[in-house]
Amino acid sequence: MHLSDLAARLGCRLEGDGAIEIVRVASLDDAGPGDVTFLANPKYASRLANTRASAVIVDNGAARAPCAMLRTAEVYLAFADAVALFSPARPHAAGISGLASVAPTAEIGAGAAVAAFAAIGPRARVGSRTVVHPHVVIGAGATIGADCVLHAHVSIREDVVIGDRVVIQDGAVIGSDGFGFAKRPDGTHQKIPQVGRVVIEDDVEIGAQSAVDRPAVGETRIAAGTKIDNLVQIAHGVRIGRNVLIAAQAGIAGSTVVEDDVVMAGQSGATNHVRLGKGAMVSAKSAVFKDIPPGGHVAGIPAADVREWRESAVLLRRLPDLRELIAKLDARLAEVESALKKS
């Protein structure tokens, strides 16, 4: 693809030779002739001078580069579009493999692809052009929308509802039983039947080995556009808003509400029945025990306003020096008291 064509398709302003042939997208360090690279993080600006790429996608205010430049206000978005252009989705042949198990009452939409060893239960519905990879299990009465991709070993439990263009990565479980038990007088635990449903709205992506639990009553819901990383636990009755980002190994306890545009970093968590306000941010390894106001940014265990947490972290590092100082002051005070007694 000529660089001028790439610039037009990405909506970038071209500075340089538009006749250059571009064959792939590569990183700043690995790029060579014929490659387009990108610089989205100013932290790596020093590497730009040594790149061997034929072109680079940069911010409108970036300094000159030693190659052609594609300028845009949305560098990372343009990079994503470029990767998509040079790595088109692999086509899947429509139809049902003879090695798949599909219940007679299941409905498979036009153009859907069901691979070998997939199992689709009674009354389940799979939308048009949806791809069901090997060893996927779709339970009775589950509904999968159009243009979805269910990767290998995904388990969609009974009566789960999934919207359109949803991507679920390998080994994720949607609709697993919530963790609900009632304690008997003798100290043993009786399971509370988990018979609610799970609803995944349009354009959601759920990472590998993540789990979204169903509640005893009501529903667990993940709203449109939310993206969930690998190894994330969404407990029973949780409600997650639109365009939320949840990074790997995060955990959200039962009946928590996560409003629109929230970001939860890796290994962060929220206890049950708290509310994370719209646009809130939770830093990595933080534990939320109380509501976060809209736009709040918290860190630490227990999570506190990030400015307070940073001040506390600085003081914590100074504790050995403060301990030594207090010991010296105690010794000096003892000397003064001893001298006063002698006088």
C-alpha cells in the first residue's frame, strides 16, 4: 500500500514521500524499510531518532522524524486502524462441522461457523456470522448475537444473553454460579441456588480465563463497549456500565456497581455493594472498600484519594529515618532528665 493511500485511510496528514510502499506495522525498535511505526507515548520519543521505519504515526505537535510522518490527534487509534488494515481478520467457512453437537431445537443464524467439538444445547440461539471455535459449550436457552467470536473452550452457561459483536477469549466462563451459601446452625454451608441470568451487551470483549457469575435472583450485566482483560472475576449481581476498562486479575465482589467509563488497573478489586462513580480510576493492586465519587482516582489498601496515598507512601519510606530520629530524641531527653535530677 502506498503511504499516501495509508494516510488517507487513517485520516492522517502526510509529511513526506507518498509513493513509499508500506507492507506492515512494526514497533519503533523493530521497524525497517517498508514498515510504518508509531509514537504514542512521549516516554519513547528518544527512540524515534534511530528508527529505520519508512514512516511513523505521530502527534500533530511531534518533532521532525528521520522518515515520512503521518500526523494525527489520535495516534493510538490510528495505530489500531493501521494494524487492522495490514492484518485482516481470518475468514471462517460458514456452516456446522460434522463433529459438532448441536441440539435439534437450537437455532444457528445465516453465515455462522460452528467448529468441531463445539456443543450447543437445546433452544440456544447463535446469531448470523458468529464464529464458534472448537470445544465451546453453549448451554440450553442461551442467546448469542450476530458477528460474535467465541474462542476455544469458552463456556456459555444456560440462559445467558450475549449481544452483537462480542468477543470472548479462550477459556472464559459466562454464567457460572455465584458464590452464595447460607450458614446452617451446625456450621456447615447450604448452597443458595444461583438461578438469575447474565447479560452481556453489544461490543464487549472478555479476556481469557475470566469468569462472569450469575446471581441467585436478578441479573449480572455488562453494558455495551466494556473491555475486560484476562483472569478477571465478576461476581454475582454486579452491574458494569458502558466503556469500562478492567485490567488483568481484577476482582469485583457481588452487587457492586461500576458506572460508565471507569478504569480498574491490574490486580485491583472492589468489595461488595460499593459504587464506583462515572469515570473513576482505580490504580493497580488497590482495594476499594467504599464508594468512589464520579471522576475520583484512588490507590492503595484500603483505597484512598491518590494524592493522599502518594503522601502516605512518601512518609512510609521515611519511617526508618523517623524511627532513628525519635530514638536519638529519646536518648537526649533521658540525658536532660538525668541532669535535672542531679541538679
